[in-house]
Amino acid sequence: MATKALNMKWDASELEEIKEVAKVFHMTITEFFKEAAKDKLSEMKNDPFYRLTHNVEDASEEETKELLNKISELSDDDLTITSSKTITV
């Protein structure tokens, strides 16, 4: 697996707090950020907005706005999966 370096700037007091928490759990700061990013990525990928829009790359700006308006109007009940069907091609 290839790795890349990332340079981030943080407020000094926030970074100190992160260091303290990571130390208590015997984690490096890198491990702390990797775990936090993995958790946040999973949360965001499960968000209905992401699930409904991540495959819509070729939409025009007008189509995107229309889609986002429709999505924002949906209730939790509208977003509940009531059935599913698998079609093998």
C-alpha cells in the first residue's frame, strides 16, 4: 500500500489536547488521526446525501441543485429502505 505525507496546521491548544488523549490510549498522533478519519469517513459514506449523490458526477449545475433540493425535502421515513431486489446481468 502506498502512503503519502500530509501537512496540517492545528490550533496549538487543540493539538495539545489531542496529544494528551492519544497518550492516555497509548496511540501515536498519526494513529489517532487515522482512526478519527476512518470513523468520520464511514459516518459520511452512510449519510443519505452521500449515498444518493456520490455516483452523480456528470450532472450539470442545474441538475445538481435540483437533486439537492429534492434530497433536502426527504424525511427519515422517505429514506428508509423498505425492500431491495438484486438483478444479475
